Amino acid sequence: MKHFLVNEWHRATARKRGSGHTPVPLDTVLAERLYSREPARDLAADKLYERSWALALLELVRARLRDEYAAEGRSDRFEIVERFLPGEDSGVSFVEVARQLGMAEGTLKSDVHRFKQRYR
């Protein structure tokens, strides 16, 4: 009986079975929010997964950069530079934004270039 109980304990606490951790229910992961943004296309499941994964990764990178800028006290600069990321439809030019901020166009371009390198 003692060996049976020890074996059962080992099976229950095995690492591949979660080792005593409680599983996270999928509904708390907000999966619906992620998939509700997906366009209605007839993509294969693997392509849809890869696309979702890439979008989630880009959002994570953007959040980290936002936190870094906030830690340096430059949240306003992040909002401005973020408009020039690929895929963003800012509709403004470097000249207009630089004029609004009262800085040289070259300085703004340099900031955007460094931001894009970090984003990559």
C-alpha cells in the first residue's frame, strides 16, 4: 500500500502533468478579444495562427517600448514617434510634426530611426 501511494503521488505531481499548478482556463486569456480582431478570411488554421502570433508579438514589443519611454519620462515622444511605424496611417510628414514640436526635422528623423531599430 505504501508503494502504491508513493507511486500515485509521483504521478500526480509529475512535471508533465502540471506538478501541482492549477491550469489557467482559456476564457481568462481573452482569446475572444484577440480573434474578434481577425478579418473574416478563408485562411488555413496554421496561417491564421501565425498571423495572430505575429500580431501579438508586435503588440508586446510596442508595449515594452511604451513602458521604456514612460520610465524615461518621454511618453509624449513615444506617441509622436509611434505614428511613423510601418503599418500606421499617420497622414503627417516629418516636416509637419517637427514644426509642431519645435525641433529640427533631422532630429525627429533620427529619433524615428532609433525607434524603428529598437522596434525591430
